[in-house]
Amino acid sequence: MPTVGVMADPGLPEIISRQVHGVVEKNLAAYDGEGWTVVVERGALPLNDDGDIPLMERSSALLSERGWDYIIYVTDLPRTYDGQPLAYELENETNAALLSLPALGLWRLTARLRTLLTDLSLTLHERQAPEEERRESNIRTPGVRTAHHEDDDGRVFVTLDSPVSRLRLLAGMVRNNRPGRLLTALSTCIATAAAAGAFGIFYTSIWNMSDALPARRLFLISIVAVLTLSVWLIVRNGLWTRRASIEQSGTARVGVGSASNQAALDNAATLVTVVLSVGFMYAVLFTVLFAGSITIVDSGYLESQLEHPVDVGDYATLSWLAASLGTMAGSLGSNFDSDADIREATYSRRARQRRQLNEGAEEGEAV
């Protein structure tokens, strides 16, 4: 009765692993008739000095301690091999596989993880059989073309071989960052934005300005407001990754990859995460101001100021402009929010650990 231990990083990897483990167990039993057991455990392996998870070096001890036959570690740490997104790696002698969840992208994540956990378990199991009894095993990765690489030690690396693989990895990183979490760390910023926006719905000059501006101009102002606050949050809180802060300089084939590629990927994920978070804040702010304007501003008085009949659209354009002004004012309030809380809310746990490791290495070199 083979036992597969699935260790998963806290957060999204653990949540999805627990969701699929029952189905994986049934799929394994249905495949070869053996009574498989799948155990999901929260992962706790620290990063090594290279910013990677040393699963293969510690797998024997983990298997022995827990009585498992095979171990599959599911992490939210983005990994690469020769600059290409690395979906997973496995090693025959250690009965272990390391799976990077961000490489699976944004859509159908549960189905892809379910398939990979099933096939990786069967592959590890079949590779322990006598050579003459082994079957050719090609691990399926739904919707993704893959390339297999094997080093002299027998370790297999599977990279995503697709024109959009880097975009898929970026989308997976943003999903793991969970942009909505940043809103909880921006309490003062949101309060300032709401106060400035509320002032706008009471100020008659804003009414006339919103009435005179075409929709395309209001849309442009919204984009400028969201980008202004996003850039300010990134600069003010040190969220931008500098190439010099990444210890690896392009010599490592596995893990963080080259400094330039990793910095570009990290910064793209950070920018998208922050922009989406500010976009969510903007949408909430607009909704609140729209409700407030309809409740507070009498339609007859608004009509007398605008000198034409008004409808819901006029209240919407008024709230639209007020939300944009409030969002830009939120930059002032963000100065009083905690830098540490904003950083913690911007990155996934593993990405934050790698970032701290790189920053620590840079400070050590400076000393």
C-alpha cells in the first residue's frame, strides 16, 4: 500500500492540495488497483542560500520520519531552469518531486494540480520497479507543452515549452500574491482617498467639471490616478527588485535563474499585483461615492447647477471624477501605512522569503 506525502507551502498551495487529495487518492487506486494513501501536510522547508527549496537533499530524512514512500512538495515559489519556467523536478533515488504552482498559471489550477499529483505519484512508483517491468511514463500537464531535461545525476527537470509560458508563470505569481490582500494594509490610504473623494461630491466645481468632461477623458484620468498611486506605493515601500539585490548572477541553472530575468519577472508580478490592488480600491471607492452622491445630493439642486435634466449617468460621472481625485490623494495617506505590512501583503510567503534572503545578502556584501 504505497503512501504519498504531499507537503505544501502555507496559503494557496496547501488549500488546493487539500481540495484535490481525495480525488488523487481515488485516481491512483483506480489506475493500478493498489490501496494508495495520500497525506497532505503543511510544508516548512526553509530556503537555502541560493533561494531555492532543498527538497532532494532532505527527502530521505522526511520520508523516514513520516513513513511515506514518496514525497511531492508543492510550493508557491517561482522556479526556472536555464531561464525557462520550471513546472517540476523529480529524482528517482530520493523518491521525491518538487512542483512549482505558479508555473501552472491562472486558469484550471485545481485540475492541473490534480493531474500532476496523480501522474507524478505513478511515475515515482513505476521508476522503483525492476527495469524490465518499467513502463514509459510521460507526465501529463494539461494545456501546456513541456520539455524534459535530465542531468548526469538522473534528476529530471520539466520546463514549460510554450510561447506564452512566461506569461503563464507571471499570471501564476500574481495569483499567489493575491492582490486583494493589499487593501487591508492600506487603511490610512483608503481613508484619505475616501475623504478626498467625499469632498468632491460636495464641491460644485467638480460637478461642472465632470459634466463637461467626455467619457474618454474621465477614463484617462482614472488610468493616471491608478498608476500614480501604484507607482508611489512601489517606490515609497521599496517594492521594486534591483538586479544587484539578487545574489545569483546567471550561473545557476535551477532556481532563481539569471539576475536580470528574475528581477524583470519579480517586478512585473509586483507591478501587476499593486495595480490590481489599487484598481480594486478604486472600484470600492467609486461604489461608495456613487451611493453617497445619490443619497446626499438632491437631483433638483444638481439640475439647477448643471442647467440641464439629470439622471443616474450624471451621478455616475460625478462619482467617477471624485474617485479619481480621491485615489490620487490616497498617495498622501499611504505615507502613514506600515511599510512592513504593505510588503507582507504584496508578496506570497515564499517570494517574500527569497526577497529577504537577497536583500540580506546584498547588505552583507555592503558591510
